[in-house]
Amino acid sequence: MTSVEFPCAGLPIAISHWEAIRGYMEYEVNDLKSIQDPQDLQGPNDPPHEGLHTFHNARARMHQQIRDGERNRVSGFFWYLYHVMTLWTIPNYLTEWEIRRINAMSPHTLPEAMRQWSELLPKDQWAKPSEELVQMSEQVRQLHKRQPRRPITEFFAEVQRLNLADKRRA
């Protein structure tokens, strides 16, 4: 058994890394767009981080929504007002600069052990999820549908408590 440690700034980021790995393994999610772009601001050839391209995509989408009648011109005015008050594209340029700086300091962000661990296994070596895991995953999905704004950690904790209580009764 190999242990891989990956530094994270906090619990929410650690959980998002875990969910990305779990999504890749359980649901065969093979692109970041499926799990990291809830506002659909990434174009097909855009880099996987936020930056100036994200701003341009948001502005183009806002203009398209005005043309399609989904949004009125007043909300477009307030969109521009908000971005002028938040220094227009300067935050996006700062993000791009920070990403270039991080990449220059550490071009290999993933540890080698994690990169090797991530290589695709042959299909005959793929593990099948247990019936208990399938049931618990479905319970989490149902709870999430009922209360989408609640933190995902609370769903996992609640399902875990319910299943432990059921096991004790049995």
C-alpha cells in the first residue's frame, strides 16, 4: 500500500481534491470543466484556471444573454458598474501573473508518486464499488438535491451517522 500526501491550504480545498479524484475514478470524469466550472466560463481551448479569458467569456455571455432577452440592459449596466468598481480586469491580470509566478517556481506541482498513482489501470484491475458505497452515494445525492446550498461535508456526515445507526439496530 502506497501513501501519497498532498499539501492543501484547508479542509474545503482538501475535500475538493478528494472529490476530483473520486469523480475521476467513480464517474470517469476526464476533464476539469465537468467538476470545476459551474458558471460555464471556460472556453474549449482556455487554460484550466481563472484569468483574463474568464472575464472575456463572462462579458461575451452577458452580451449574448441581453441579445437573447434573458437579461435586460439595466443588469448589463450593473455588470459593468460592478467590474469598474472592482478595478475592471486588474484582478484577472493579477491572477494570470500569480499563476505564471507559481509555475515558474514549481513547474511540477504534483508529486511524482501521485503522478505514477494516477496512471490508468487495465480494466480487469478496476475495483467495483461495494453495495454499501453505492447506497450511501445515492443517499448523499438525494440529500444534495433537496438542499443544494448545504455543505457537502454535512451530507457525508449525516449519511454516515444514519448508516451507523442502522448497523447498530441490525
